[in-house]
Amino acid sequence: MGRRYHRAMRRALNVAGIVLLLAVSFAAGWVRLPYYALGPGPSRDVLTLIEVDGTPTYPGSSGHLVLTTVRFRQVTPVGGLVAWLDPEQSVVEDDVLFPPGLTPDEEERRATSEMDQSKIDAAFVVLSRLTEYPAEHPRGALIEQVGEGCPADRRLFPGDVIVRIGDETVDSAGEASELIDAVPPGQPIELRVRAEGEVHAVRIERGRCPGIREPLLGISTIEPFPVEISIESEDVGGPSAGLMWALGLYDLLTEGDLTEGRTIAGTGTIDLEGQVGPIGGILDKVVAAREAGADVLLVPVGNFDELAAADRGAMRVVPVETFDDALAALGASATAT
């Protein structure tokens, strides 16, 4: 009786051990941790992602203008260990990527909005140098930015064009501001907005934006563009492609060839004044540029000191502070030739 009991216990313990091992293995391979692996992402040739209608273009550059990206993914225990052992990846807590209070979905929406704004700012910089824009523009007011957490957030979006406010047709960004200001506080503002070729009504009342006491809609506007510009960012988010969108659009709209047969990589935000700002993940983007075979990498001045120990290979790294600096580094001028 005793021997049978001990054999049964051993079998039960063996089964329990197998079950425990399977559970641990499952958790190690499938359970997601609050950590993310960061590493170099794919590079994209911006000249294949920009289309312009309404003005002559000059495609057919002999080289490539590529934007660099950072890839991140949530890890399991096994995935985290693999990433930690990889010298080209790092493992960070989720609050490094997602600010407190933002869910991953909310952060994705914010990244999309920042990307859309970067396209608009890049187009503004280029068109204002090569054309009579913004002095000459079609009717309406182009939304350049929507403040996060403001009344307009998720109701209006960068790229929307305000064509009417109340009973008044909007002729310019300045007029849009005047018409909005003319609506008494506490009353809703009736907007007609053109987005993706369709016009729809939006009713918004002024309210609080984070850190601002004055009630606002929370938008900034510029003059609509005189040509139709389409930039396909695919699954890339955030503002760091701004400089490369601007260079790609400039190359497309001018007869010269910025690349001169080279592969030119770059990263950096851009604002309406053409200032190039620092970005995150610069070391990963150096790796991405090197793997893309870049001859030149343009980086923001604000990130240059981080690259002191980076493996650049044969690639020349050029710090730039403005869009004009980037053009000069590539042997071009800031105006059409």
C-alpha cells in the first residue's frame, strides 16, 4: 500500500512538474511584458512616396533620398532576452515610448497627427521658397496643427481645410481667425471643413487646452497650398521625417538632382521657419542609414553630440540646423534655378 502510494505521488509530481514547465514556457514565449525592444527600422525612399499635381515636376533622380526609422515591439520574456543580447537593440519600459496617461492607441493617434503636421510643414517650407506661396493661395484655411487635449482634438485634423465658418466663406487663414474670434465665448462655432475631397460640418465650442487658461479651439492654420501634394508615410509615425519630406519635395519640384547618384539618408523635424529639430532614436537611425548603404546622413545639430562613439562606417554624417543648411550640404541653393 505504501509503495503504491509513493509511486502515485511521484507520478502526480511529475505531471505537475510538466504542467508547470509548460506554463512557464508558454508565459516566456507569449505573455507580453511592459517593455519594448527598440532597434533600427527599415529605410524608405521618399522620392517614391511623394506625388504632386498642378505644377511641373522633375522625377528621375539618379540616387536616393531615404528617411530612417526606428522599429519597436512589445516583448515577451524570451523576446526581451533576445533583444537585450542584441547589440543593435535596446529594451525600455513602456513609459519611455508612451507618456503617462496615454494608451498605445492614443499614442498612435498622436504619432499620426505629428506625421501629418510634418508633411504640411515640409510642404510650406518648400513651396514658400520655390513659388509665390503663401501670397498666392486658394480659398480656405489649412489646419496645420491640432492641440492635443483641446476641444478640436479628434474633431479636426492636420490637413483639413476650413471653407466656411457660420454663414461666411473663408478666404484665408487670417480671415478664419477673425471669424472664429467673432463668435461670442460660450457659443458653438459652426465650421464647414473639406477633408479627403468631401465637405462636412463640425460644431465645436471653445474650451480649455492643457496649460492654457484662455478658452480656445486649439488649432493653428496656414494658407491652403496652390498645388495638390500627396505624401504616403505608410506605417511611419511621428514628426522626425519632416526634413526628408522637404528635401524629397524640393528635388521633385526643381530641375536639378539633389542626390547626384548618392544615397542620402536623413532625419529631423522641421517647422514652418525651416528649422530642423532633434529627434529620438538617433543611434538606431545611424544603423538604419548604414544598412541602407547611405553615402551621407543628415542629422539635426541637436543630436550630433550623441554620435561621438557611433559606428558610421564610410558614411559622412552632416549636422544641420535648417533646411537651407541641408540644401547647402548637398550642393543646392534655397531657391529654384
